[in-house]
Amino acid sequence: MSESIRAICMPKWGLSMKEGTVAGWLMDEGDEISSGDEVMDVDTEKISSAVEVSESGILRRQIASEGDTLSVGDLLGVLADEDTSDADIDTFVAEFQANYVPPADDEEDGSTATETVDVDGRTIRYLLRGEDGVPIILVHGFGGDLNNWLFNHEALAANRAVYALDLPGHGASSKDVGEGGVAALAAVVNGFMAALNISKAHLVGHSLGGAVSLSVALNNADKVASLTLIGSAGLGTEIDGDYLQGFIGAERRKDLKPHVEKLFSDPALVTRQLINDLLAFKRIDGVQAALETIMAAFAPGGNQALVMRDRIGDIAVPVMAIWGSGDRIVPASHGEGLPGNVRTKIIAGQGHMVQMEAASDVNQLIDELIG
Amino acid sequence: MARTITYQQAIGEALAQEMERDKTVVMMGEDVAGGAGAPGEDDAWGGVLGVTKGLHGKFGDRVMDTPITESAFIGAAVGAATSGLRPVVELMFIDFMGVCFDQIFNQAAKFRYMFGGNAETPVVIRTMYGAGFRAAAQHSQCLYPVFTHIPGLKVVTPSTPYDAKGLLIQSIRDNDPVVFCEHKALYTLEGDVPEEAYAIPFGEANITREGDDVTIVTLGRMLQVAHEAADALSKDGINCEVVDLRTTSPMDTDTIIESVENTGRLVVMDESHPRCSIATDVSAIVAQEAFGALKAPIQMVTAPHTPVPFAENLEDLYIPDATNVQDAVRKVMGND
């Protein structure tokens, strides 16, 4: 059989995804596909997004049809070269489907996939994907958790170990945030690296997590191999204080939704499940106090307390700033006029959650930076 | 971190965590510890179905067995609530509530009002309700509409393990009397529940399924039946939105109305009797507030206006099922 035949499979976006529903093909049979192209829209319980392929070829076969609900890893379509025979493709499909086993329920349980580590008396939850090489550490923003990287984690882990952690006060980590400012959270990231014997890592931080990563890079230069800041805090005083306050204050779905919609360029991404998950997080004892403590230290009165812009030129390792041009939380202008050592990429039309909404662009930029 | 536990375990965990957190939380009821004279935890049954098992061993005298005198121990709990404790009192079956209506309706529910807002009565009455247990007419009723009728009471009807824990914690922390209704057929239902304590605010309905064609408003055990029906209907291209009330007092009328304004059709599904019920209440609110949005008459799916039968075949027939819901949905869709 031709070696050129490759399966396009139902991706796994985040810990809890078990299946996805085909919302429609974006490519026709016979179309030429390049790596990074979006071929299909898929809806899941939590989020809707496009399936991207990591290889090139001709879309020879659409197996899944609009409306089909398929388990993670099941066959969506087939890529192959022009000269591959239809018979070979038929054989490939038959063999794939004969051998395909949907993931068992227990393997899909998010709580068994994540691990925890004690960092100076706090429990820190993290998820590790991939192995070898200088690892990447993904640091989420205010009110987020390791699921904010669901479209990045697996892709970045193709060639190396990638850790995503829950900062204190977030996700399933301890709710004690100490003093709560950028320095306190940076100390936790440092402690996390020490606890897991990570001597050096590529840091990728989003929003507040960007400021935290930047702080680690400035104060522990020997531990950082590169720095990627996405819609990052720490580069100017402005931040949408109403968003922070609104996120903290909202107790009910309809109060929270308008604030969360500000994060995305496409408000349709803010699903019922996303809001329910955020409310479930916010309702846990200690979370409210943790968020208030962080806000008071990080953005008292709605302005960022710590601006490290004038020191970013001192960083000797590769630095990149990625922004969505329409970021309504931290303005994209903070990515402009940075010193020459910083590559700035402003992605048109995107919002604050650019790593989710333009995942393949962001993943590619990170891969290029890291090399 | 969330893991899978049962509805019954979620209730037990909420009680244990709140008793740990707040020393004023106490428990009382028939056999909640283990029955009078039980030698210790090993022998403690922990309520008629074991929901409170282990709490007596952990919290000792803060978990009190009472004689079979509902009027006395509900009265004692109400009194304790007015004088500094936060009692969680278990009244085994909601059907027995009748003997202590004065303590509940005329005392607990009225203290705040009668004393000019100066009195608080933070008591939680936990109780089992619902049919399907072969327990006959005097142990199977869905009497939460009776309590919903009374101003001054809050009424909670959790449908999942997650909601059971979060709503019970909210009930214990609330400063008003709460009737917390547990469907006995849900005790073995499993679901994801965080290990940490968390409180779900009252008066927020949960949209458990989104759809554009029909709104199904339901609560308690009927949520699962509504989902079963919605799954079947989706195969015919009918998309149901399912609204779980979570609490019947306060009731989240905004969410109901917004949903009906979107779908234009309403089916209310309730396991209780059809008259003066949650089904009639929701129907009346929608008829009053969202009449202009309705494309079809409202349909109610309820049990019949009879006692719960003891004969198994009749009891099965009595409880609303997914077929009843599907029929009602097809009726409001105009293609029955």
C-alpha cells in the first residue's frame, strides 16, 4: 500500500473531550491541502473549532459527514498523493476502521490524566504531554487554568515535553495565593520547575501568566530557554479593570457571560459549558478570595501594578510577543515599540484568547521561535 | 479536583465538610446516627438509606438520633436555629411532613417577618421524596409544591450529584429555613463532583441542554427523563432546550422566560400531581410573561391526580416517562 496515505482523525481538545460532531467540511475531495490548513469544523460539548492537518496532500476521501458524532481518534478523512489508487485508499479505510478502538472511559477521565506536585506547601496541578528535549511550560492567565491551552498543548508536544500548570487559586491547585502579585506567582513557577527537576524551560505565558513568565525570565535568566508572551500583562499599565472586576463579581451565568465574551473575537465560542465550568470554578471555597487577592496585587484600581517593559531588552534568550489585534483585555499596542530583541506578531482580527482562536498560527510561531 | 461519586455520597460529603467548617452545624433526625442505643460507628446505619453514615463517628454528639416524633424534633431544630445553631434536620420521608406543618409553615417560615426582620432561622430540613421505590402512597409523594407555596421557605430539588453538594452547602449557609428535597431514586446516580466545598446560589436554573424548538422545564429526577426524551427527539430533528429549575423557591423565572422567548414552545415536566403544582406555576408565569412568544398551547407532563399506586405495573405507569414527554413535545410542535 502507498506510504503516502494518511488519516485525518477526530482531534482531542482538552481533557474531557470524548467525541465531536462534524459541523461541516471546509475542503472538498480533490482539494490540495497544506500543513496547517483547516479542513473541517467540529462542535464539542465545550467548544467549536476547526480541525487542522499537520501534513500535506490531496483530500482524497471524506469519511465523516456533517452531523456525524465521532469519538476522539476516529477517521474523518484521508489524505494521499495524486497517484495513490482508490483501491489502496479503500483498503486503508477498511483497515483503519477495523482496528479503531474508541478510547476507554477511564483513559478519558481528566482527573487521572493530570498530576499534582507539592510546591512549597501548595498543591499544584499540571498536565504533561510529550517527552524529551527542553520542555515548554504553559502558564495561563487570570481566572484560567491548564485547559486554556487545549488547542496548543498536544500540537506543541509533538517534539518535546510540554507542561501546563494551574497557578495557585486556579483550576485544581491550592487556593492560597500568598500575596497574589506577579512576583508571588513567579515564585510558584520557579518552585514548580525545581520540584519537577526542570533546569531550563521555554516559557509560554498568556495574559497574567505572561507577566509571570516575564518575571521568571528577568529574575532567573538561567532557567529560561525562550519566552513567548501572548496577550501579555506586564508591558504597560492598561488592562480592562472592568473585566477583572466583572469576572470576580459575577455569581450567575447571565452576569458572567458578557465578561467572558470580551475574551474572544467570536462570542459564539462562549458556550453554556464554558460558562458553567467557569462558575463551577468560581464557586469553590477560597476561589473568590484568591481572585480578589490577585486582583488587588496585580491590578489595584484596574491598572497593572508591575510594568517590566524597560527591562525586556535585557533578556538574552529569544523573546516573542503575540497579540490579537482586537484584544479587549490587554491592548495590542503593548506589543508595539518593544526593543529589537522581541519579535512581535499581531494577528489581525483576533482577541485576547488568540492562542485558542488562532491556535495553528500561534503554535507555528512558537515552534519557529523554539526551533 | 472533580471525581465521580454518587448523589448520596455528595450529600454526605457536603454535610461532613460543613460540619468540619462550622461548629454550629448540627444534625438530628430518626436514625441519622445509627438508631437509639447503637454501640458505635460500626453499627451506625446513618439514616434509612445510609446517607449520613460515618458522620456520628466523626462528629459525635453533634449528630443526634431522635425519637419518632417529627413535630417535636422539627420544632427543636427550628428553635435551635433561632438561638445560634445551624441544624440540619432529617425528616425521613416528605410524606410525614404533615405532622409538623405548624413548626414549618407557621413558625420557621414566619419568624423573620413576625419579628420585624430581626430573627433568622437557618434550619435545613432534608427529606426524601418521589415514586419508583415500591414504597406505596404514604412514602412516595412529591410534595415540594406544598412548601413552594409558603413565603418564607426556600425549596431545593437537586437533580445531580454536583448540584446536590453545592445546593446543600448553600442551604446550610443560608440564613432562612430551607426544605431540601432528595429524590430517593437519585441516590445511586453518579456524576463529577469537586472534592472542595462549593455553594451554588439559589434561584439560578441550569440550562442542561440547548435547543431552539421547544423548552422543557423540569426538576429533580425528571431531568434525566427529559434528557432521554430530548435525545430521542433530536434524531427526528427536534431540538429541545432543557431547563432544570434546581430551586422552586426562589424560582429563576428569567431563565424560563428567556428560553421560551427563544423557542416559542413550552413543555413543563414534573413528577408531582398536576393541580397547584410546579407545572401549573411555571405554565402560569409563562402565560402571563411570555404569551406573545408562544407558538402553541403549553403542555404539562405530570403524574395523574391520584395517590401513588403500590402495584408495580401501576406505579410504573404513574411516573411520567420519556414517551409522555415526546408526545407532549410533538403536540407543541404541531406534528403529533
